[in-house]
Amino acid sequence: MAEDKPAFVFPAFISDYREDPSSNIPAFNVIFQSYLNTAAACTDEKLLAFHAESNPLIEDELLNQYLSYIYGCSCARVLLNNGVNPGMTAGYSMGIYAALFIAGSISFETGLLFIQKAYEAIRKTLLHTHYGMCGVIGLSENDIGEIVLNSNLNLMIVNRNSEYSFILAGDSFHINVFVLKAREEGALHARSIGVTIPYHTNLLEEAASEFSKTVFTADVHSPGIPLISVLNQVRIDDIALVRAEVVKNIHTPFNWLATQQQMYALGISHFTECGPSLALYKNSKFISGSGKFVKWNTLLKLSFRLPGFPDP
Amino acid sequence: MAKITENTRNEVRETVFSFFAEECEADKSQIKDATNIIKDLDGDSLMFLELIEIFKKKFNLDIELKTIGKYAVKHPVETIGQLIEMQLLIIEHENRLLELDK
């Protein structure tokens, strides 16, 4: 059981900061700037041009990946500094790097290295950049399967968010066709995601193999708090499992619905999303279970008033 | 086919207004029939889905999400008032919603 501590969950790479819950929180700004400076020195000084109001780095996938990681680490660190300790953690898609960092499994710099090397391996091994991903809400898995089959699309479901919310990846032309067909078939929402990499598909197997050279030589520790795999929902509790998860996460479909339900089953009653969006918070309303999401900034505000983990 | 009474209409209105006030952290008194859900309230499709689920439970509705989606393609909803009218049609016609266009 995870006592009554919250789970810290980390979203995937995000470039839209309009829902940024950290605005006007000085404690966050100080830590974010510190991490940003470190990341700029380790990776790319263009990161210093970032500001949340109008993200000028929005067109650069790699820089945005760094920023999402920095943001997630900063959110979690602020909570930790205010006495809110996680009982469990998980990373949605590439949110795994921030989850590993906050679990004490990798250093901040190793997280940056993983993001950089994964991206380089993908760009080196993918044949072209005509790939994409999309989200669809309101259709069942069977409905999606029929569209893919009947339209002869080379796509696969790479994540189930809830009973009626899925992520697909594959060829970008096929993604565009799918989005149109899904709308015709009654999807409440179907939209391409602004990426050119088909994450979580077997198209990235070669990239994962290349990336593994970095992962298997990096300094990795056993997680200090329970870390739940989004691939198979088991607890990742040793170094070998961490390394395997980081590599497989690149080219293997995942299941966020099952992951959140597993965390409920393990005794988690509260979640907070450590990131600039409210995507996981909103999605959680469609996942049955006894727990609930608390917005990151709400949890932080409550932590000023109550010792330990506050009851929201 | 369910009959839409004045009580039903009032209940739907109250549910929709309260839902968006809470979800969007908006002042309920500032939400009007003409309020644009996306532009004024920063609403999204997940909120729409959540509202549908609320009404499915409240009125024990037999309707597939994709039926609502197909109807919405032909009858896009932009304002709170339009959303209330669509919810009333969903309650009244359930899975026969698309027959309205025949």
C-alpha cells in the first residue's frame, strides 16, 4: 500500500503552455530557471529563449522535449521542497524520464542525455519524417479497428487513455486520412498531434536498439519510490528493469488506463500531474476508481497550510 | 421517445451552467446562452464527453457516443444555448437522433 501519499504522474512531451498552472508561483519559477540553466549548459543554449506565454521554441521537437522534462522535474521538486512526497510515480509516454528522475533512479543530467540520445537515434534510423500521431475521442477500439482495416491504413493504436480515448501512430498521410474518417464515423474529437515521430510503434525498434547503447552504459539506480510501468503495469524496482523499460518505451504501445487503475489497486487515492497541461487531470475523469486527481498548484497551495500530505 | 417537460429543460440548463462554471472556474452568473464554449470558456471535447456521460446517467439514456458525434458534425455546437438544445434532443431521441436529419 502507498499510505496516503499522492502519485506524481508526468505527462508526455508538450509544447502548449497556455494551461500552465505554475504561473505566478515564485517557488516554481526559481527552480524552473535553475533547471533551465543547467539544461541549456548541457544541451542547447536556445532553451534560454523559452517563456510560457508564447513558447518561441514550439517548432523544435527536441527542445520541447527538454522543456517538458524540465517542467515536470520542477513541479515535482517544488512539491518535495514543501513536504509533499510521492507514494508512487509513473510517466505517460516520454514522461518516463521525469518519473525516473523524481524516483531517484537517474540524475537530472542523465534524463537530458536520454532525451537527446533517443531523439538522435530516432532521427538516424527512421527512413523519413512523414510520420505522425493522433488522438481520437468518442469511438470504441472496435470502431477504430474497422476504420483502419476498411481504409487500409498503416496505423496502430499505441495508447488507451480511457474506454473512449486512444492515441494512434504511423504514416502521417494515413494519420490525416484516419482523422477525417474518424470524424465521419462520429468521433467527438480527432486531431493530429504535432509530432513527426511515431512513438511506441515497431517503426522505432532500430532506434531503440541504437538508444540502448546509451541506456545500458548510463548511471542508473533502483527507484527510491514505486515506479509503475505504463507498458505492462508492473512495479519497476531494480536497475535492469529500469533500463529495459526506458528502451522498450520507445517502440512499445502503452496503456495509461490500465496504469492508473493499477495505481488505484495499489492503494493510491490521489494523483497530481506534474506538467504544464491538465491533460492527465482531465482524462482521469473517465477512469473509474476510488482516487481523484488534484491539480498540481492546488496541492502546492494546500501544502503551505498543512504538514505532510494535505487532504484536498 | 422521452417527453421534454419544463422541468427537464430547467434541469438540463442548470446542469450545463453548473458544469461549465465548475470545470472552467467561471462565474456562473456570467455564463449566458450566447457564451461561446471554446472562445469564452476555453472548453474542449473532453468536457463535452463528460457532460454527455453525466446526462446518460442522469436520464438513463441509450445512445452511442458516435451517434452524437455524427449528429454534431452536421449540427456543430458553439454556444451554451446550442449545447443545451442538443442535450435536450439527445434526451428526447436517444439513438434515433440521426433520424431527425432524414
